[in-house]
Amino acid sequence: MIQGLLLVSFFALMASFISSFLGGLSPLIIGIVMGMIYANTFRHKLPQNFDLGIVFSTKTILRGAIIFYGFRLTFQDIFAVGISGILVSTLIVTLTFIIGYFVGTKILKMDRDTTILTTAGSSICGAAAILATEPVVKGEAYKTAIAVSTVVLFGTLSMFLYPFLYKAGFIPLSPEGMGIYIGGTLHEVAHVVGAGSAISQEVANSAVIVKMIRVMLLAPFLIILSFWLSKKATKKEKKKITIPWFAIWFIIVAGFNSLSLLPQSLIHSINTLDTFALTMAMSALGIQTNFKKFKQAGLKPIYLASILFLWLVFGGFYITKISMSI
């Protein structure tokens, strides 16, 4: 565990160091790029016991960092997002899953479990949603790995693409609208933070709020999915529902921060440490992105993830634009 954490911390330190010289480029983006390069070059030389620390970074540290991200936000910020953020989140989750399930099972003829896992990751919150959905569908381990790999890959692509298109003038949205667009369509919570931070703090704040609304939709999604699968199953089983408690704690921390009880100097220190923790999580996600998994799975999961990626980019844009006009 400690050795793996030290490795991830080294990547995060290097990413932070490089970021300080590159100005506007987020250390989160640098961290995941460094991790992916390492994963597909020298990762095979890494002792297996390092995996404990790497996995701990992508799960526990990431969730803890998102909880403390609440110190950057207040309820006033949440109210500022308004009905547009809630509407975009709900529509994206619902329509993405319906489209993904239909395309995966009916057009691509994929198995049900891989389709549901991949689509859940694109619909809600990437790897976290996939891992939460796994106990409900009772899928095999390799199917979970395939789904995680696809959403991490396309989520990372989105994290680079969105800031580039926005700064180039191809996305005609206000900073608030861009935040809603990013939060409503990117896969991982960390990807949302990375893309938003690469544009501005205002965009990052809106994006994270909208993303957390999507994350909180995970609980009702799993309940509905569990009920639906039970109706289709020959033997009814009790399904364990995983509630994303880190999303609830994020809101609690934001509520506490809304009271302005802590001095700004302390808040700044917390945010600095939180950025480093997020960089660790992103670096660890990169280290776990192995392109060989795609060869083992064939091309159908990539086709599905690609279609969902295009839907999120274009469909998500029009949903955001319409919601902003309401």
C-alpha cells in the first residue's frame, strides 16, 4: 500500500512541478498523461503489491478529495446553477442509458452485462458508477475492466477536447453554460474537475456541482436497474444497492463552507492539499489505463463507448443550450 502510494505521490509531485512552469495547464491533466505513458511502457516492471496503493488512490483518495472539494463551493453557488443544471443532469443520465442499452444490445449485439456497465459509466460517473453497478448486474470481472477502460479512455479524451474547443471558440456557451455542459457530459468526477480547471475556476465550480447532481442520481438509477433486472430474471434475488456517500458528504462540506466559519487562509491550504490529492487520483487512473484490455475485448465495447462519446459531445451540447434558454 505505502509503496504504491509513494509511486502515485511521485507522479503527482512531478505533475505539480511541471504545471507550475506551464502556467494554465492543470496538474490533473499532466498527471493522467504521465500515468498513461507509464502504464503502457514500464508498468510491467512494477511489483504487483504496488497495485494496492494505486487502487486506493483511484477510490478512497479520489472520493476524499471530492468531499473536500466542497470547500471551494457554497450553497449560493449551487443555487446559482439553478434548474438548468438539474434538468441537464437528469436528461443526460436517462437518455444516455436508454441510447446505450439499445445500441449495445440491439445494434451491436453485445452481451447485456457489458452493455449495462459501459453505459452506466458514460451516463453517470465513470468508473465509480461501473463499480457500483457491478453488484447489481453480477457481471464477470473482465467485463467490469473493459467498461472501466473505455470510460476512462473517452473521459480523458473529453477532458482534453472540451477546453481546446472552448478556447478555440467552437463552443458558444457562457462560462456558466460551459460548466453545466462539462459537468453534464464528462465521465469521471476527476475528468470534470480537470476540464473545468483548465478553463477557469468559475467553470470548474459549475461543472462539479452539475456532476455531483449526476452522481447523486446513481442511487435511484441502481434501485430502478435492480428492480428491472429482477423482473427479467428467472429467480428473484435481493440486490445490494451502493449509495455514493461521498456525494452526500460533498454537499455537507459545501453547506459547512457556506457558513463562512473558517478563515480564508485555512480554506486556501485545504484547497491546495485537495488539488494535490486530485492529482494523485488522476495519476493513478492513468497508471491503470492499459490499452491491451481493448484487444482482449474486441472492438464492440469501443464502438459503443465511441457512440456514447459522440452523443454526449453533440447531444449534450444541445441539451445544455436548450436548458439555458428555459
